[in-house]
Amino acid sequence: MKPFLKLYRGYANDQELIVMGHVFKSNSKEDYDFQKKNFKNATSVIRSFRIATLGNTDVYLEHNNAQIHTKTLDDGYFKFCIPLTEKSIYGWINYTVSIFYKNEEIKAVGSFIKPHEGNFGFISDIDDTFLVSHTRNPFKKMSILLFKNVYDRRVYRDVVAHYQALSTAGKNNVTEQNVFFYVSSSEWNLYRFITQFAEINKLPKAVLLLKDIKTSLTDLFITGRGDHNHKFEKIKHILEFYPNLQYTLLGDDSQNDPYLYENICKIFPVNVKAVYIRQTGNSKKERTILLLKNLESLHVEVCYFKESSEAIAHSKKIGLIT
């Protein structure tokens, strides 16, 4: 079977373009159909973790009337970091990548964002921040992942309204949107599920930055767990890539978001406007309360909330949304 080329959403500023993806040995729609029911959905999820990648494969990016060549890493991942010399339009822009198989060119089209001029950027976790995942209960989390398809999964009440309001915060032109990043400890294996879920629920279109792809069934049962340092590094990279934006960080208290966000605020003392932490248990965590008070001493607006309606009221109070 032909290899399969998967592209992810990229991003650009005035000086650099970053786009990325994977090359797999083969693929079929059935392997990644997260719209199926019950056991068929479980089969799709399992197949997404039983994939084979192609390392050291030639990959070509079409850019500015030229073809730029690189090769995949050992896990089939590729990333183009391209200096920009020409001015480009703003918003979501298409890009094209190709590979060759037995003298046949295989092309795929992805998109990257160059943010419209503005003041705000938004970085959000996924599981238990806007997607109900029950991370605090690993068995329940796995059961939901396997047996509830993308249409059966739920968002928290009012979270879409909050995110949609944030996406146009400070904008006079409703066609322009602020840049959103969804940064998660979920692996690239779940990229298609997450993008489908966000589109179905009308969440803002975002760049996803996920954990290294996994290629064994064992990895499925620990998905989203383990070391979260990659999230810190990716968030740090975003703030360095767009240093002139004021950021709002959105997460939850089920894992390490509060501690990661505290460290980000300490390193970038003028870049973070607000931190939102969703309460996932029956009561607020004392350590998270203390941590957020510490952030307030750094002049960061904080909101520790159970319902997204509370977060919306807070965003209005601080003038983030109208």
C-alpha cells in the first residue's frame, strides 16, 4: 500500500514559518474513523495507536515558488522551520507538502496561521479543560475514549461561548480571530479526533501541539499521562515565537497545569494577562489556591472556577471580553 502523508496546522510570524506532519507506511479511512459507535469506535482508537511510521523519508514543501527538501525523523515526524523574507497575508493560509512512492508524487494540503495584528493570544489545555475526559479516573477516561465516539463526547457547559468570545477579543472585524493553541499531553495519534471534536462543537480553530506519536497498543493505556515537561517547552516556545502578544492560559487542576503556568508566568513576567484553572473535583485544591495567589502577586489575573459561566464573568470583569 502507498505511504500516507499527514499534515498538521502550522504557524508563522513575520520572520519564520513552521509546519509539520508525519509519514506513515499505510492508512485507510476506516483506521481513523472516530465517528463509529461502541466497539467499532474502540477499534478505530486502537488502530490509531497501532501504526507504522517511515523514518528518513524524503519530504518536500512547496513554498514561494520553490521546493524545500527535508527528511523525516526516526518516528516519521517532519518539521520545516523556514525563514520568511516576503510579506504575506494574515489569517489561515494553505501549504502543500509532497512525498514520492515508486515515482508517484503523493501530495497533501495543510494550513498555517499568521495571526492578524492584535494584542491577544490564547493557550489552552484539552482534557478536562474543554473536553470532559475524567483524567482523575484513568479507568473511566479509557472507557470513554474507547467507547464514546467524537459525537458522543461532551464539552463543559458554556465553555464554547467563552472560547468564541475570547477568539474575537479586542477585534473590530468579526472575520479576524485571535490565535489559539491547544497544547496537550495527548499524542499526535489523537490529532484527527481532537480537530473533529473542536469543529463539531464550534470551538475556535487552533494550532495543536501534542506529544510524540506512539506506535504500540501499550501506549494507548497511558495516553495523556507521564511527563508533562513537553507542555512547558511548547508553551515557552509559543511565547518566544510571538513575544508581543498578551496571553491567557487556560487549564485545569487534574494534573500539572497550575504549576506549568506558574513557571511560565515567572519566566515571562510581562506576557501573561490571565490564568484560568477549571476545578475538576468536588472541592478546590489548597495548593492550587496558594499558587494562584502567588500569580496575583505577579499582577496576573486569575480565575479558579467550576463553571465556565464564572470564567465568562471574570473575563468581562477584567475587560478581556465585552
